[in-house]
Amino acid sequence: MAAPPDAGPSRKKGSSTDGAMPLVDHLRELRSRLVKSGIAIAAGMVVGWIYYPAIFAWLSEPFQGAVEQAEAEGRAVTLALTGVADPFVLQMQVAAVTGLLLSAPVWLYQLWRFVTPGLHKHEKRWALGFVAVAFPLFLAGVYLAYRVLPFGLEILLGFTPENVENIVSVDRYLSFFIRTVIVFGVGFLLPLMLVLLNFAGVLTGKRLLSWWRWIIFGVFIFAAIATPTGDPINLILLAGPILLLMCIAIGVCMLNDRRRARRRGIEPDYDDWSDDEVSPLPEDEQA
């Protein structure tokens, strides 16, 4: 009896060999992660809406300190809303920012779970270490910005001419506040980026140490642009901690280079080869 023609490997229902279904599953998972993140953000916005008076009082505290200083000097400074719908829009903005901050653990976790399947084991460790270190560093930058803001506002409002009342729009102040704290927080993350580049094999501690003059110059330029006023006091308050973190980051990079050298059995010195030249591998890797 003749054998039936070969129909090829059997396929389960719903499977595909052309890669279409994996893409559909990927998009379905993305939708699920976005929905969960959206629900968490909405819940955080509800909390921000309920506790709006207390949150706005915390946001406006640096400005109130500058107002008290201006009143002591005989100048009038007022935080005001100029539009009919501005009170409602302001409360929505504060609730949205609060929702993003309160739900950060949820949507960061959803992002992590979405990216994790595409990472190698060592890359997962790097990512976890990055999140564990980045969050406190960012909070430290935000805290420093919150403490520096009153001094910066006092200097800026001090330029108001005599017999002129300074009326500051609340939405413009809120944008100024958010931009300042974000810039300070990101500034504290710059040294961590250098460590990540070192762990990825892009930069060595020796190379970073040779760039110390440019690093100091770049940090002060960044601080001059990021600080609200650019005066020497606020500039040093931001540049000093970043430079300290840079020193720690370079030290970590050099320790990691030594650890890598002991594991490979050679002392890495990538300056001996040009950027387009392949460096020789250790004997254990050549085998």
C-alpha cells in the first residue's frame, strides 16, 4: 500500500511559522502593559485630585519663601491665575504629575517586564542595578533642586524695578518648577551613565580619568545652564555633588577594569589600539 504523500510537519491551531503570531502576541502584551500602566496612572491622578490643596502648597512653598523675602524688601510679588478655566486646568496638571509620580513603580515594573524577555542574564543584572541606583540618585537631585529654588527665585525676582508689582502666572511657575527638578535629577544620573558605558565595554576608567579636565568643564557648563539663575552659589551647589559622583563613578569604572583584567588574565589598555582596530583577545578566549 502506497504511503500517503508527506504533508510536512503538523501545525497546531493558532501557530505560525512566518513570525506573524509572535508579533501579534508581542503587540497584545504591549497593550496589556499599557492598560495596566494607564489604570495605575489614573488611580494616582485620583489621589492627586483629592489631595490637591496639600500638594499645591508643597509645590508653591519655594515661591512663598521668595515672596516673603520680597515683601521684607518692600516689593510686591503675587502668584496669580489669569484665565477663567485656569484653576481647573491647574488642578488637572497637578493631578497628572502626581499620578505619574505615584504610579512610577507600577509603570516602571510593566516596562521592565516587557523588556526583560529580550535581555541576556548579565543585561538583566545591569538593568536591575541601574534602577536600584538611579531612583535614589534622581530623588537626591530633586531634593537639592527643591532647596536651591528659593534662592534662585529670590535672585530672579530681585531684578523687579521699584514701584512695579511682579505678578507671576501659576502655570509658568509650575513649568519652571518641574523643569528645574527634572534637570537636577537628570544631572545626578550622568555619572551612572558613565558606569553603564564602562560595564558595557564602551569606556574604560583609564580613558575617563584622562578626560578629567573636560569632565570638570562639562559639569560646570551643565550646572550653569541648569541652575535657575546661573549665579556662582547655585552653580557650585549643583556642580559640587555631580563632580563628587563623577569621581565615585570613575573609581567604580577603574575597579571594574581591574576585575575584568583579572578574569581575562591581561591588563586592558585600549589606548594601544585605534578605534577601527580589533584588539587581541586573551589566550583563554582565543581557545
